[in-house]
Amino acid sequence: EKFVAYKKYRQLKAKGTAHQWQQLISKQLYKDLDFGKIAGRALALLVGSKFLKNHDLVEKYSEWIGGKSTAKYTGFVFELFKPLDTYTGWSWSTPSVEPQVKATINAQFAQLVQTGKEGVNANSGLLVVRDTSGSMGSEVPGCKMSAFAVAKAMALYFSEFLTGYFANTFAEFSSDCKLHQWKGQTPVDKWINDKCSCIGNTNFQSVINLFVKLYHQGVPESEFPKGILCISDGELDYCGKSTN
């Protein structure tokens, strides 16, 4: 039954009812693939697998993606960074990711940022506040990524829309709250250079304290972000009789 199903699936792809790139793959015409016509999510999956290497396409693809400042993508921003989610208990190791995978993440991330900046209501001006308490190392149901990684990806994306004092920044809070600036030229470099880890409790009051401290240090309210986008698993510390 499985053989028959696969055969029918291949025939469906080969008869013109599928995308051109799907037809070419079904016919094993790998050298004829136009990477620019492959759907964004499918492209990320192909590049992240052994597909390019198995069909001797690494050099061709690397040359193609190397000349692109953006590459189409319609998925969620955190999905792009799944190859870099290397949570190992209490720390994140430096991921071993091939150059073409890094180049794809950078180009597709740039496309999402461009789309956001062109949108009428997407240019948020929100500062992401990442919960980095110990519980954020848990896997998020449905996406096979840690809550820590999802929050990190969101912080990286929304930092692209901030200007002035808070440009290229995010805040993290656990026992205390700190303002960080991303370091690096590309999204992948910034991701790898971030040394935050998830440990400690969830003191949201420290976020309020951070803004008060920055104000007293001379940062004018006119420079403050429009608001915050708090990414947390919701296990907040208690403050008096209720949660923060």
C-alpha cells in the first residue's frame, strides 16, 4: 500500500499539478532547479537537510544564495532559527551549522524584516523583554523549539524596528533585568554572540526598575520604546498580594 501511495504521489507531481520545482525533483532533474522559485519554507527545509549534498548542489546553491540580500520566506521568524537552537541542559553550545544554512537564515530573516518595515501596522517600536528564567528551557508545544529560543528569535526580529538609544537592543529578565545590545553584522552572528542563559527566577518587577534606572541615568522618555513585548512562559514571581 505504501509503495502504491508513493507511486501515485510521484505521478501527481510529474503531471503538472505541482509546482515546477516539485516536478523537477520528482523527475530527479536536480540540476535544473531554480532556487528562486522554491517556496520559502520548502527552501529552508531542503537546505537544512542532506538534499543539497546528496545531489551535488552545495556549490550551485551557495553561489546563488551568496548573491542574495533577501530570500522569500512566509513562516514564523522563530522557525528560521531552529538549526541554531542548541539547548543542552543548562547552556547553549555554539551550533555547528554549514555556511549555506547560515546564509539562508540571514537572507530569509532580512526578507521578514523588509516585509515588516513595509507594512502599515507592522513597524512596532516595541522592545522585547525576554524571560530567561530556568523554566524557559522547556520545549514549546507544537514547534519542537525551546521557549528560550523562540523568545530570542522574537527579540532579534523586533530589535530591527527600534531606533535611537534602544536601537539593536533587547532586555532580559530573571532575578534582575538587563538591557543588551546585539553584537555582530548578521542575524546568525548576533544569535551566536548572545551569551544569555536561562537560569534564575522570574522577577518582572525588575523590568520596571530597569526603565526607572535608565530614566535617572539621563535617557529621556522621548527615546523610550512605544512599549514592551514580553516573551515568557508566565511563571512570574509574586509581588505583594498578586503577580506583577
